[in-house]
Amino acid sequence: MADVVEPPRSWGKEEKQRFLQLPRDLQLYFAKREQQRDDTVRRAQNEAAQARREMKELQAKLAASEERLAKIEEKNAETRDVAA
């Protein structure tokens, strides 16, 4: 007898029971498609997490640049006041 095809983990109890009643070729098909879907979702989640990390780094760099610019503008204003 062939190995049992495990129902997709994300499926509910009733769906898993119905899955086990399907012909083996459909079980294999659904199991493969669900694995592909899971892989795609996981990849998208990882990419989103990486994008959030990169955004946070860029925001920190922007804040530091804005702070430096504010100091430069303050010094320029002081220089103008002294020159006037």
C-alpha cells in the first residue's frame, strides 16, 4: 500500500477528513499546490520583513541626515547674524 498523503496543515479538521476521502491523485495534487502556496506565502513574508528592516534603516539614516542639516542651517543662520 502507498504511503498516506498528509492533509495540508493549514486546513481545518473537517477539510482534512474530506481530504483523506479523496482519490490519491487528488490528494497528491492538493498537497503539492498547498505546499507551493505555503512556500510562496513564506517567501512573501520574508521579503516583507526584509523590506521593513531596510525601511527602518533608511528612516534612521534620514533622521540623522535631517539632524545634520538642521545643525548646518543653524550655524549658517548664526554666521549671517554675526556678519550683519
